[in-house]
Amino acid sequence: MANDRNSNQLVVQQARAALDQMKYEAAQELGIQFSKDGYHGEMLTKDAGRIGGNITRRLVQMAEQQLAGQAGQAGQFIR
């Protein structure tokens, strides 16, 4: 990964495997094929964006569900 120009830094390093898994699942659902050798330089920008958008939607949905669960738990204490 010495040639990796990605400047994004993971806050929780243990999340890397889960994010990679999401990437491959999203690509599969969208019918986008990754090269077998791990090189993604020939991937269309449009396809990379679709994968990223799909992952973002999933992460937002997970956060909303988590927040809804916390709000439900907080409501239990208010009563």
C-alpha cells in the first residue's frame, strides 16, 4: 500500500475489515466486478461512486438504527 494516495484515516482501525467487506458486498449487489489481482485503477469513476454511495447509505442507516435504539432506551428511563 505504499502507493495508496487515500488520505482518509480510520478512527477505529479495527473497522477496516468490516468496511472492506461492505465494499465487496456493495459491488456484488451492484453487479460491479473487481479485478482478481486487486488492482482497481481501471474501475470507472461512476462505479466507484456507486459503491461509495451504497456504503454511505448503509452506514447512515446503521447510525439511525443505533440512535433510534438509544432514544428508545432513554424513553424507558423518563417514564
